[in-house]
Amino acid sequence: MVNLEIDRVSVRFALKGATVEAVNDVSLRIRPGECVALVGESGCGKTVLASALLGFLPGNAETSGSARLGDVDLLAATDHELATTIRGRKIGLIPQSPASHLTPVRTARSQLEEAAKVLGGDAGEAAERAGLLPEHLDRYPHELSGGMAQRVANALALVGNPPLLIADEPTTGLDRDLVDGLLDEFRRLVDDGHAVLLITHDLAAAHKVADRIAVMYAGRIVEVGPAHQVLDNAKHPYARGLANALPERDFLPVPGQPPLLTHLPAGCAFAPRCEQATAICEDRPVLTDDPHAVACHLPC
Ligand code: SF4
């Protein structure tokens, strides 16, 4: 089992006449046996960061920094290395809407056995770890419930026994019972020693399963720390707004809209939405170097 060390990663997309600064100077470490949730609104850069780790960025992307998984820098890997030695073997992807990622005309067993053959894994073991019974494996994707399709996707992600799992918005579209079952499943994988990066806009789900939560805003991490501290004692006004927006709390969304990633403010990107902003916020705040770190001049 190995650490994932994301070090000062930035991702930009060159468009005609503009540059999208999707991820800016992000550093994050995930250890074996740890789940880190990356949370934030749509478009904050969390899925772009996951795509960079998996080598799924389009041709107009420029990256800088490094993302080391053991002795491999994922950002420097070639397409061939990513396809033959990294995806499935070092990183398992648990996608959003798993049913749509399964081949409709083949049973779960056939898809799992083929993945096991390619990746050198054990289909039966992966199915058992994902909580699938033999009778589930003989079903076609349209015969699987949402929860079963999710378990097949988990088994496919696990079959090569990768040390790191990336789950991209896995709770989207699932009802609450399925979400709870899936989060329990992730927790078992973490307790088994896997490192899990959970990409989600669902702070409540993040709090249930993650050891640490990193909050992203406009391409930067603005707060990162132990999950209960980020939820119950958020220091950044944006993170506090997300926590207060939970249904069991005020249920009020954070007012305003995030800035365009083509026109980021020079100082704190949250300033136009922040009730605490003062002149000092015209300088960009830097993430502190603490176990519960924040990038804000006037933390809550
Ligand atoms: Fe608000 Fe200023 Fe903190 Fe930004 S740096 S979140 S504008 S108080």
C-alpha cells in the first residue's frame, strides 16, 4: 500500500482567447487506510483534479506539479503506462452512474472475469469483497438494482487490487438507503487498507465516510482537516456556508455564484460572496500548514 502525494498541481485549459484555470496549486496527501473527501460545488475543479490523476484530461489541458503514487508520477506517465500499469492496477475508478458504464449485453460475471483476466486479479474475490452473491453475477445490467449495479462497479474497480480508489460523485442519483450502503462499503475498503479519494458535492456523505475533508473553491483548496472539525468547526466562510446548508441545519444555500474560472479575482476568489471581506482580502490568502488548515485572512 502506498501514499498518494499531490504536490502543487495546477491544471489549465487553453481556449480560443481565454485560459480556464481549473485547478490551482493543489497539494494533498492520502495515506493507505484513509479516505479523503474532496467537496465543493460543481465546477470547483474536483473532477478535473481526479481526471488529471487518471490521465483523462483532454488535449488542450496543461498541467504542472506532481502527483506521486508510490514511485510513479501520475502526471508524467505516458498514455501507454496509464493504460497498462496504472488504471485498474494502481488506481480503481468507481464512476458516477455505474449502470451506464456496464456493457448491457454481457452478464456481470462475464465482465468481471474479463477484467480479472486483463488485470491479473481474482473475479470471485473481488465479487465477495464488493458484497455480491453468485446469483447476482449471472444477471445482465438491466436486471440489476441500482445498489447491485453499484456493487458490480465496485468489484470491477477492486479486481486488480489497486491501492487507491477514486470515487467520482458515487452517491449522485441514489436514494438514501443506497447511499448509506455504499458509504459503509467504502468504509470497509478503507479499513482493509485502501486509500480512497471521494469526490463529492455531498458534505453529509463526506462526513459519514471520510477521515479528512478538503473543501475546494474556484480551483483551490480553501480548508482541509479532520472530517468532524471541517463539518462542526469550519474556519473558512465558504466551508461554514456549505456546512450550514445541510438539510439538518439551516438548509440555506451559500448566496451568490462562484467566479468564472477564466476571470478569477486577483485576491481571495470567495470575496464577492463573503460577508467578512475587507481590504486585506485583495491579497490572495495562502493555505496554512496545520492539521486543520485554512486559506482565509479572517477565519471564522
Ligand atoms: Fe472572506 Fe477574506 Fe476570508 Fe476570503 S480571505 S474568505 S474574502 S474573509
